[in-house]
Amino acid sequence: MPEGHTIHRLAARHAELFAGDKVTASSPQGRFTEGAALISGTVLDRTEAYGKHLLHHHADERTLHVHLGLYGRFTDGDGEPPVPVGQIRLRLASDRHWLELRGPTACELLTPPEVAALRGRLGPDPLRADADPDRAYARIRRSATPLAALLLDQSVVAGTGLIFVTEALFRAGLRPTVPGRQLTPVGWAALWADLVALMTLAVARGRIDTVRDGHLPEAMGRPARVDRHGGEVYVYRRDGAPCHVCGSPVSRGGLAGRNLYWCPTCQP
Ligand SMILES: [Zn+2]
């Protein structure tokens, strides 16, 4: 599933393509026909990312809400939209650009109270200027739940997925299974600041890189990472491989149906 940086990049991209323009909307697949009709012909005022949720705010207080889930994806381009291919839930087009959405978990219109309710369900998003990390810590410090599970819970922190969480915990030297209530205020401040830095870099690069300069492939004389995910990381999906810092084999374990990764030596 895309992590928050991808959604923030999409929000910026869609603003670049459409903000301030009148758009036509349709649902070639037919599953969003009524919603598309309600925003078709309106101006897309602005876009917004909140965690893994993308919002298109249209005139007349209509807001399109998209959650990509595991399979959702956007494509876009210039000029006339192409002939529809596959299951296109939503197509937006202006005089200059088009956009298509396939396979989302959510594609719906929200009223202002529903937008407020969505915001209310989400924890602070490290990529948003209005984020209040104290709100997340208020949950974490009272909880016996493993820290990794808390950070993956979008009502605690919004936008963080498995890569950011496992990597930030490695960089902090914290075992993913440490109970939330053992995290000190100073520890939380450092962890939050690191999430902000890692996610901001990922927005700029369009991929998640978490290794410090001294652990880059060229610095260590090791081959670059090769997989679908792409970025240079310490532990994510590196189980069995030597830790870039200490050389111990990286461990993997399950937590609530997710795989976690950590270094048994660097994260005691
Ligand atoms: Zn290590």
C-alpha cells in the first residue's frame, strides 16, 4: 500500500494539473457515475493529502475522497483523454489535462461534516504543517501496545506505513515490540522529528531512503538495493541480510498480520 508521501505527491500533482480549472468528471466503469455527475462541470479549488487519504475540494463544498488501498492507482496526461481501457472508476479532464483512477478502496463524495469526521478519525500526519505530535503521544504513552502497532494505527499517526515505521524504529534503536508506554517524551520528540525528516525526503525523491550517508552503497562498497520498493533502507524486507551498522542478520517477525523487521543488536 502506498505510504503517505505518495499521497502528498499526488495531491501536489493534481493541484498542478487542475487547481482553479473547471473539470468534467465521469466513471467509465459505472461504479461512481452519480458522484462524478455531481462534481462534473465544477471548479477544482484545491487538493489536500491527510495521511493516506486524498481530498479534492471542489466548488459548492463538494469534496472527492480517495483512498487507494492496496490496488488503487492514478494515471494522468496532457490533452485529450485516451480511449477508456480497463476498470476506470473516475476520469477527470480539463481543457489541458486528464486523470484516471483505477482500483481504489474508496472513491466517494464527502460533505463538510463528513470531511471533519474523517480528519477527526486520523492522528497527526508528519507531512502536514498543522500536525500536533502531542496528540499522538497522548495515545502512545498510555498504551501497552507494541510501538510498531501504534505507529501503524492511522488514528495514532496518519500516513506512516510499514517502511517508515520499521525504519524509524531502527534509526531510533527501539525494538518494534517495545510497549508504547515505555517511550519517553524525549524519545517521542526524536522519533517524530525523524518521521518528519524521512517522509519529507521521500516526498522530494518519490521513494523511501532511510540510510545515513555512511551506510550508502558507495560509502560501504556494497551493491545497491534491487527490488520493487527501490529505496536504500536498513531493515525493511532485509531479513537474514547483514545489518548495515553491526553486521548481525536482520530479524523478521509477525505483528497483527504484518511482517516486522529489526536488528536484534541495534534494537535491543
Ligand atoms: Zn545492527
